[in-house]
Amino acid sequence: MKFDTSGLDDLVKKLSDGLPPSLLAFKTDLETNFRAVLQSGLAKMDLVTRQDFDVQAGVLARTREKLEALEARLSALEALEPKA
């Protein structure tokens, strides 16, 4: 699964900008290492993309609407049954 890395790039930049001046010479190497560590950690998590989440939320909403319609229909049919 491929994630949008713009947020990751922003986080890497914030981490590298927070480095003490004595480590600025290693900034490029540290940014590369920060990015690798963060990507590795995220890859180990069971995450879905925002797009996949939104699609599934839509499916759930439509399913809920259908269920509510079926429940209303069932109630109407039960009301028509003669009582014993």
C-alpha cells in the first residue's frame, strides 16, 4: 500500500530543523534516516489510506440506509399480519 508522503516529508523536515547546530553537517543523512525509520514504522502498522477509509465509510452508510428501509418494511408487513 502506498501512502501520501507529504505529511511524512513535513515531519522529517521538522525533525531535522530541530537538530542542534553541531549536527547540521549531518542534516541530509539524518533526514534520510528519519524518513527510513518513519516509513518502516508506518509500514508495520495495519493502516488503510484515507481514500480506502472514505470508500468503506460510504459503503457502510449505504448499507445502514438499506437496513433501516428493510426494518421499516418488515415492521409494516408485521403490522398487516392477523394477530392470533
